[in-house]
Amino acid sequence: MVFSLNSLGYGSNRNNRKESEFYDKYWNKDTCNPLNWKAPSNSGVNGAWLVDKNGNVIDEGDKSGMFMRAFNTKQGVRDNPTKAEGNKGTAVKDFAAMVKETKFKTLDPMYFNYTTGADLNGGHREEWGRSQDMLGWMSQGLIFDTKFAEIEFMNLSNVEDREWHQQPEYDDVVTTVKLLLDTYAKETGTYNEDFVRALVQRHGKHLPSYERQKMTRDFLNQFLINQKVTSSDPFQSFEYNKMRTWFASDLAKNDPWFTDVYDNPKAQWMYINIADSKDRVYVLKLLERSYDCICSRQPLHLLVNVQIPKNGNIAQLDENRRKFFSDFLSNVEYWVNGNSGIDADYFSRLRFAWNHPDCRHVTFPQARAREFGKFLIELKGLNIRGNDIYN
């Protein structure tokens, strides 16, 4: 549907002023001419469309939709929701200093939502313009397929390094990504870890790589413990840092393994990640911890992260959990006993603290749908080798 600027009833007189009304010490026939300004852009946002003054979609770079638009006199300058601190006064002063140094220039237009009339960016230019008694600024309208696309544009239109412009700071990008994730979850009900990574990379592309990496870790940690959003990934892996985040969350408080083992200074436990061929990294540490537990006559409880299926087959996840005992632990026992000239039987396996009858081995809820809402999954009954049952 195409809307008319005069039919919206939200102060459409902002859009229909005579050009001569804008003339002052900055605005004149040349500076009010769209052809003398940089071409408009949707900043590469999917679902954001440039439109002409009648609401018809136009091509990228087409200047036919640009015109002098009055500031909104019925309200103050709106804060950009993608800015952590809104339109900071210091930024407005910096903008004023740039104008003073370089003189007034026809650069990028301000943008507004054609459907609602809401301003999308240019808050610093508007604040400075109001201080100079300006009536308005060169503007360009857009329409959006979704609220998500509108928010993306509000930040990405500020990301490019341009003259008379300040790029979003770290906290601004954090604010933007959080708003986008919340909006996308409301619109679709789901997203995944790759989606989070892509958003941070896209909206923080001007930031140093180490800042993007930190931001990504923080958002992925938040996503991990967010029980209100369903991930579109069927499985999840719990590397060490994610494990720490998981146990630091409020979800841990009512779990018996957390209380009896993880948070119990007298209990002995060990995290093992056998995903992506990392299992052998833990062998030496596992034997050291087992020795300590044998000396103190304690069980060694194991917290295990296994390889998630690449084919989406949940039966493979169950098989990987079983193989932690039948393959990984059995091989460790075989190597150690074999080097000592001892057969791997029931009694020789009792030499290892992870086979103590009081062990409570657990894994993570790696199957998102089947195990949603669970904090840990007991591995009781899986420590079975031949006729030997240890737990």
C-alpha cells in the first residue's frame, strides 16, 4: 500500500513547506537542492526501501525522494533508541565544532519513516540546527517490512565513516544488538548463535576485533540462559566458558547436583569436553584427579560435554553420551592397566575414582527441545562395560 504524506495526520505540514521558508544564513537555493547532496541509501538493510514523496519505492541512490523537511516542533529532538545515552550533549558540541571548522556542507540527508513520520537519525544535526534557528533539514523517507529492519537502519546508517559524523560507540552497538534480538524474538520467536554472531559483526564492524569478540561472548552467554527464547539450533554445546556461565546463572540454584557436588567444597568433580576431538587433552588431569580421590576415598563426579550431532539425529547424541564411557573411559582404563600388566576387569576398574559406586555423572541439556527446562541430565546407567555396572 502506498500512503500519501498529506493523509497521515501526524503533522504533515512538516513535509509541505515552501523551499523559501527554509532560507537563512545556511540554507539557500543551492543548499536546498537535492542534486547538491549525497545520494540516499538504505545502508544495505534487507526490508528497508527508499521512497519518493508519494511513497513509491525508488532505486538506491535515486534523489527524487529527497526534500526539505521541517523539524518536529510539537516535541523535542527524539533520542535514537540505538544510542546507549541518546543524543549526548557532547556529541552535539562536537558536531557544532565540525561545522565551524569546515563550514556548512551538503552531505548526507536525514532519514524518516515514511509510514509513521518518525525521524530515524540525524538527532545531533537537528539539535544543532535548532540552536541556529533552522526550520529543518534535507530529508529522505523510507518504508520498512519489519520493525527489525527499521532498527537495523537506525544504527547502520550511522556506522559508515563519513564527514560530519560520529560512529556508534561500543555501548551503542550493545544497545542496538540487544534491541534487535528482543525485536526479532518477538517477531519470529526464535534465533540461533550464528544469528547473534552475525548481528554483532554487522553492527560493530567499525569496532576493533577484540571488542567484537568480547561483545559476542557476552551476548552468547545471555542467550544461553535465556529461557524465553527458543533457539532454532536443535543442539547446543557447552564449552568451558559456557559451562561457567551456565552454573553462574539463577537456573543452577535449585539443581541438586549443583548443591551437592558443584557448590560443595568437600565433593570432587571434573569437567570434561570430548567434543571436536578434545578428549585426550583431559587424560592426564583425569588420572591426577582420580589418584587424589582414591587417596581420600572419594568418588570423582564427571561433568561431560559430548559432540553434538551434525546430522540433527538425536539418537546420535544419546550414542555419543554412551561412548563417553564405553570408548573414552574404557580406553583410559585399558592403557593404564595394560601398562601395569593388569587385566581390565571389574576389580581393576575400581582403581579409578570415576567408577566409585557413589559417582553421580551428569551432562548438559544439549538437546534443546527434548531437554528444555532441565539444568543437567543424569548419566545414571550409562557407565556399563560388559557385565560391569558401576552406577
